[in-house]
Amino acid sequence: MAKTKPANVAAGPSGAKPVLLSGGNPQIAKGYGDAPVQAYIEAMPGWKGEVGRWLDQLITQAVPDVQKAVKWNSPLYGLDGESWFLGIHCFSKYIKVAFFRGMSLEPVPPGESKSKDTRYLNVREGDPLDEAQFVSWVKQASRLPGERM
């Protein structure tokens, strides 16, 4: 049986908007569940918020029993609440999607990493995203051992 951790509300004091860190990455308190992930997405600046909602929707549809958390100011997606197959992070000009076991995906996502297993997909404003390929990667990644963080 999958372990579940309690959901934490990630809203700031008095409902204040989260601070944007360098590159426009929202500063969201560590938390488990959908609420902190939605708070992060809501705080994503400009075009990134719409794309973040779309990515979250695709991930949730591809893996209906996905569990979510925000750690280190990044939404994480996994199945057991303790290990994660995918993470999202905002940068100034793109959203970085990290597949923590990306070297095992077919085809391998294009972005290289210093980590031997991780591969990235950088989503930039106006660039087309191959939705079918993204969903395939998400499904494949969800079947691999997650990264403990």
C-alpha cells in the first residue's frame, strides 16, 4: 500500500503571493499533495502558469494515481509519496521538466544532465510540445523506480 503524507497548504501569510526567486521560480513551502503544487503553478509568472497547468493536467491524466509534492521550490510527481519520477522548475526563459530516470526512456529526452540518469525537457514560450511524446515519457517514467528526495 502506498504511503501518503498529509497535504500542507502552501499559501503564504494572509494569502500573500509567493516570492519569485531568481529566474522567476516561485518560492513555495515544502508540502505534500495537490494544494502546494497548485499554489506553485498559480505563482508561475506569465506564460509559464498556463503551460504549468497544462503539464500538470497531462501528468495527472497519464498517471491517475500520481502523488504530488513541492520540495526545494519544485513540484514533484511520484507514486509512493517518497520517491519521484518527474520534477518541474521555472527558469527565466523556460520551464525545465526533469525525468529522474530519463536515460531509461524511449526515446531519451533531449536535455543532458550532470546526473547520469536524469534527462531534461526544456519548454520555452511559443515552442510546440509534442503532447503524445510527453505523455509517453510520463507513463514510461512512472513505471521506473523513483528518485528518493
